[in-house]
Amino acid sequence: MIETLKRLSPVPIEFVYPKVGVIGEYFWGDDKTTPFLNKRIEVDKTLKKHEHIAVLSHEIAHALCDVKNCNCRESKILEEIHAHKYSLNLLLKHEQKASLKWLLMKIEEHLNCSHFSPAIEAAKHIMKLKLWQKCLDYVK
């Protein structure tokens, strides 16, 4: 599945030693002047394989939206909702049960944040969708 994700990614993927509190990031720059060649996805190399798959599927969604100049880029909440939908659908389609279970847990963890963040609002939205229930049913 890692090879499939690498083929789906419009940007290079790097496995790096972790930064505090960061498991995966898509770097696209702060403005439209950032050259496309400098864009990349970084993933914590100390994660387990199923975690790599979950994180990569989410970060690839961000990269694909950037490449397509998707409307979701107008709002951090919409970006997260779109990335979650993409990754949940992809993991479900490819029957990545362990990765899907881990991602569901991570999305639920966002609800425990003590401060406002787009991730909390995105999690609330995602958890109301039929897709969420379908994923929960699959991982049982």
C-alpha cells in the first residue's frame, strides 16, 4: 500500500525523525510563489507501517487539493474535512483495516483538545457522516 500511495502523491514523500507533536505534514509554502518542486510530505519514520499508511493518505489528500487548487483551501476546517474524507474512503476501498482503525482513533482524539482548532471542527463534521459509520462498521 505504501507503493500505491507513493504513486498517488503529486509531491515527494520523506520519512524523517519526528518533530515534537508532529506525525505528518504537507509542506506547500505560505503563498503561490513557492515552487512546486519544493513541496513535499514529511512523515515520522518511527511510526508503524499502518500508521504511515494512514498519515500518508491524509497528507496526500492535502497535496492533491493544492495541485488542483481545490476550493477547500479557502478554509482550514474545509481542508481537514476534505483530507479526512479522502483518506477514509481510500483506506476503506483498499481494505486497510489497521490504518483505518488508527485514523478513526486519531480523528476522535481531536475532540479532546482544550483549545479551538480546525481539526476539532473537522472531526465533529466527519463523525456525522455516513462514511464515518461505514468505517466504524468495517473495523469492528
